[in-house]
Amino acid sequence: MSATSSAEPGRTLTVALVKAGRAKIRYPAEPVRDDGTRITVRAPWAAPGVRDFGFVRFEPGDVLTEHYWRDRWFAVKEVRTGGGELKGWYCDITRPAVLCGDELLVEDLDLDLWVAADGSAVLRLDEDEFEESGLAGRDPAAARAAVRALDELEHLARTEGLAALVG
């Protein structure tokens, strides 16, 4: 697979989130910056309608500033209302992102972390889905990297805060 080295502001990228070998969602995003290691894009909430997780609602008008790393096993998505109010950070545990032309390919590994804007909630999510995925049996090294990434993000969220990571 041939990969380009940078995402240029002013063009549109397609974020392709893949899970278990199948496309989960694809959506357009505007590149904000690419330092060679981290790619930052901005996109409106891409799913149809409202998604109420109980601890946060994603809804039309929300804007996500998404940070993807080529050398880390996670993505951090800053979630804001259309009016700019910070809701928090939704973090996906993923394989390192790959930029191929105008497509940013991200493989979701099921584990997630939610961090409320005020820091009042730091929630590990979907650990049951991760266990059921069978990744530990198919690719033990990737499973270990995924768990380490979740632990690292949770530690950062509880100590320095995720704003320090993505700032």
C-alpha cells in the first residue's frame, strides 16, 4: 500500500473507519494540520440523527476535531456543539493511522474511552466487545498494544488531561 506523507489543508480527506475488516463509516473531513506524526482533521458529526450514549449525546451540528497518529494506537476526538461548547473527548483505540492519497485509514480495535469536558467522568468503554472480538487470539501483540493504549489514555485523562495531549 502506497501512502502519501502529508494531509494538506484546503483539500478534503475521507476518513475510513474500519472494524473487523469491514468499513464501519466513511466521511469527509477537512485537514487542519499534519506534522508528519499526527494528522488533525475537522468534521461534522457524520452519523445520521442523534446518538445518545447516556453520558453524552452526539447530534447533528456537533463538530469533531479528530487527532490521529501514525505511531500511536489511538485517536482522540474533541467533541463540541455547533456553538463551540466542549462536550468532551471520545477516544478510539486503533492501529496507527495510514494516509493513502486522500483517504485516512483507521482500524478500530473496539476499545474506547470517554472523557467529559469538566473531567468529572473518565469511562472505559466496550471492553466486552474487545474480548468478544478475538483479537487476543488472532493477534496477541496488537491486543497488548490496544490495552496499553487504553491504559495510557486513561492515565493521561486522569492526570494531565487530554487537552495537553492534543493542544
